[in-house]
Amino acid sequence: MPNVLLVGTPNSGKTALFNRLTGLNQRVANYPGITVDLSVGRLAKLPHLDLVDFPGTYSLRPISEEERVAVGHFDASLGDPTVQQVLCVVDATRLEKSLFFCLQVVKACQQQGRPVTVVANMGDILERHRLSIDTEGLSAALGAPVLLVSARTGDGLDSIISMLDSPQITAVVQTPHADDAVLASEGGPADDALYAEARRLADQYGAPSDVLLQAQSRLDHFFLGSLSGGLTFSIIMLILFQSIFTWSAPVMDAVEAGVIGLGSWLLPYLSEGVLRDFVADAIFSGIGAFLVFVPQIFVLTFVIGLLEDSGYLARAALICHRPLRFFGLSGKSFIPMLSGVACAIPAIYAARSIESPRARRLTYLAIPLMPCSARLPVYTLLIAIFIPRETALWGLVGWQGLTLFTIYLFGMFAGLVIAGLVNRFTPAEEQMPFMMELPGYRMPALMPIARRSVQRAKHFVTKAGAVILSVTIVIWVLGYFPNQGTDLGGSWLGMVGQWIEPIFQPLGLDWRYGVAIVSAFLAREVFVGTLGTIMGIEGAEDNILPLVEQIQASALPFGSGLALLVFFAIALQCVSTVAILAREAHSWRLAVRMVLAYFCLAWIAAWLTFQVTALFQ
């Protein structure tokens, strides 16, 4: 099938354009480094064409791992006879930045005989400020068609469809004014000449930048100020974690009530026996305990999406650069680390944007300690057991949210400390200079963020749910037989648990929690489902209680609960994360070492926590 290549600089709205044209929902945000691999989608209005979205890059001479992916695939694709058109996306509000790369792409396409069209995005921003660009003049200067569009509003997209559907798209337009020596530059003075050409074209055909920069400068003065910037960052992070509890609490209560109500209605219709016990213990107590926490995944993704789309996240990376540098990291490490709050896998991919190999490796060490959404059900469960749902400051601050904020800070701090220690005691390497593009501020697009949050929650359920269901069935079978659940300690699961128990007994945890912890090495969220199934087998047959109440009734010591929190904050328990880490770092040895080292460190830290807590009880 014929292909259309979509290339552009980071933060030019390239992936948003891809979503508009294909109807797919790739991750989009207002900071560079989101697209870290190729995405392919069929054009919605031209189903005979595939659109290939490349990672953003500033030049055809790559520096970071992310740019190597983009340039390597782009060079190979230009020789592919199925490529019918190249769309080069530029930011119409920042032409000078985009045209350096655009000039390289135009020349490369002309050398390979590939037609190229320049798509000037962000037309809605120009219209809002009553600005315009000279598309006809720029087209003549570049030797390629220039189309002004807005991926955000959809304006101008019909012109792209019409162009792609036209039989004339196979024609290659030669650049009439560009200097071949400049466009084929290989660095040094030639790069300076190419930048000068980009600046000249932007000044001659682009919109005046003063109007756009004025408003951004005022906001940057506040958000990047020495005092106001740090204080604002702290408040925003606190609001992020407070919202996870406060915004999701009503929906969580509704889901919990729905699970209990459905179970109470259904069980009386089932006859006594294995099926009824399985539905009560495995489905409602196991899977139901996990589903209660899905609304928090939605809220977490939604709030982070607001920060991304507004343009603030890049400022946060700049604020964090100086403290991160102390630990051997870079300001660009902040974005993968914050992405790790949602999931470690895309965070590891996002680390490709870090140019320095050393900072990238140190970021790999820190990412597994970021408090990802898979840990969230465990944290929420334990917080709900020991921390009352009370608020302070007229309801603005909840103790549960404040506790979660503290736990997240602990995980982040642990990641920084480990990265700093490794940086200190390993041979030094030359560091790459830190450069961070600050995108323009804009109002977040709420509907795309909401859709992405729903998809993230749905993905969390489908991906983790399959694992949890499988583990829950195994746990239930082992716990139910051979005595039909009359004595959990005498079941097959009890026998396995008693063998595991000596490992976790020093933490004040019995074999039930040991089994749940071991099962969580498949995926952290499995812990809740496994524990729910075990507690369900032990509980009353027709009385489906929330897992929080069941654990509270079992009188789990506060020190043991705190030790569990510390253990989960440090241990690397996700098989998928380990596999991706080994692939991205090109080292299974590093991945296996990290699993073993973090397990030992987690156990020691949890043991110390339990012992210290015991001194005050």
C-alpha cells in the first residue's frame, strides 16, 4: 500500500495532525519528545494511503537516540518505492526554528525524487493574534507547496486531503533559490549558513514574533522566577496528588458500591458449590478489588495531560535541571521521570530524547522508582486502611492525598539518590550541553485529554486485567483445594505460602501477604487482586466486603503496612518494564542486576521501617 511520510520538528503538532488525518489517538502533548517510535495509520478520507508518523527531530544529523530512530527510518524510507508523498510539518508561529530542518528535508526529498509538501501548523494561533504568513512566497522560496493548517481545530486539513488525492502529487518541484552547498551541509560553517537561510526565510515570509513572544515572556517571568517558579511547581505537584483522591473518590465509591451490589444480587441465584465460591472469591473479591482503583488512573492521566498540553511541563523540566544535575541527571530526565508516574514503559522510551548517554543510563536507573500507576492501587489500599478520610484547610488538603504526595516524593527521592550514588562512584564521562525548547503556552484541549485518559484507564484494565484474572484463577484454585476453602492454611496455597513466609516474616507480614507480593512481580497491581482473592476465600461466603474492611478486620500492624509501602516504592516488580529496559539499554545484564538490587534494597528498607516503627509503638 502507498505510504505518506509525516516528519517535523518536536512540538510542531505533527502527531496531533496524524491523529486528525487518521482518526487514531496517539499520545500528544505540548513539549518535545512525545513521539518516540514510528506510528502508522490509514488516512480516514483516503483509505488507500497509510500515514507514517516519525519521531520529531531538529536535524537530519541526529544527536539523541530518539533522533537516530527518526533519521535512520527516514533515510531508509526515502528509497522505498511505496512512498508517495512526504509531509514536513513546521510550526507557523516559529518558522525560524522549523525551517532549518525543513530545508534539509526538502533537499533530501528532491535528491531522492520524492515529492514533499510543507505543512505550516498552528494556523489557529496566528488567526487569534491576527497574524499571517506568506505561504505563496515561502512556497516559491522552498520549491515545495506550503499549506497553512491547524491540527487543533481541523482548519485547512481538506487542502492536505485534496493534495494527496491529486494525481499531480508525484511531481517533484526543484528548489529555485536554495544553495545546494548550504542545503547539503554537514555541520560547522555550513550549518551556520543553513541557519542564516532559515532566519532569512522566516523574517521575509513568516509572522512577526514580537506579539507571540510578549505574552510568553510575561508568563515565563512568573513560572520560571527564582521564588515564584519553585513555589508554583511545588503547589502544582501537590494539587496533582491531592486530585487523585479528591476527584476520584466519588467514582471509586460508586464502583465499589456497584461491585458489592452486583455480587449481593447475583450470589443468591447460584447454587452452593465450586462455581458460587469462585464467583464470590475470585471475581468479586479479587477482580472487584482491582476495578475500584481504575478512576484514579483516569484522574492521574488527565491532570498530567493538562500540564503537558498547557506547555508548563517543559518549564518544569527547566526548573528541575539544576537540582537534577547534582545527581548526574539532566533537565530532560524530568520528562521521562514524570511520565513514569503514569507508566515506566513509555517513560523508558521517552528517555531516548536525552542526548547524553550517561544521563540516559542514570535516568534508566531512576525511572523504576517513580511511583507508577501500577503502584497506585497498592498505595491507595494501604493509605485507606491506616489514614482517615479527613481534610484540613477548609477541605483543600486531605490527609490521604498528603500521604500519597509524601509517598510519591519518597519514590522520586530514592530514584535521585541511587542515580547520584552511581554517578559518583562510576568513571566520569563528558556531558552533553543541556538545551530545552520552551513551547508556547496554550489552553489545554480538554476533549482529547479526556479521551486519552479514558483510553489509558481502559488500557490499564485490559492489560492488567488479563494478568490479574489469570493470577486470580491460579490463586483461587491453589487456595480453594484440596479442602474446598474450609482451611486456607491447609490448602495448596497455604503450603506454598508457608515456604515463602520466612522471607517476609521479619517485615511483620504473614504468608498471605508474601504470596501477594511474589505474584506482584508479574505486575504490581496483581497484589490487590491476589490479596482480595485470599481474603475472599477466608471471608464469609455470602458477605462481600470491601478489601479495606477485610484487611482492617485482620488487624494488620501499622509498622507492617508502612513496610509494605516502602517495599513497593523501591522493588522492581514489572516483567514488561524489565524487558523494555533491557531492549532500550541494550543490556539484559543491567536489567537483571536492577531487579535483584532493587529487591534487596526494598527488603532492607522495609525491614528498617518495620523495626523503627516498632520502637514507637
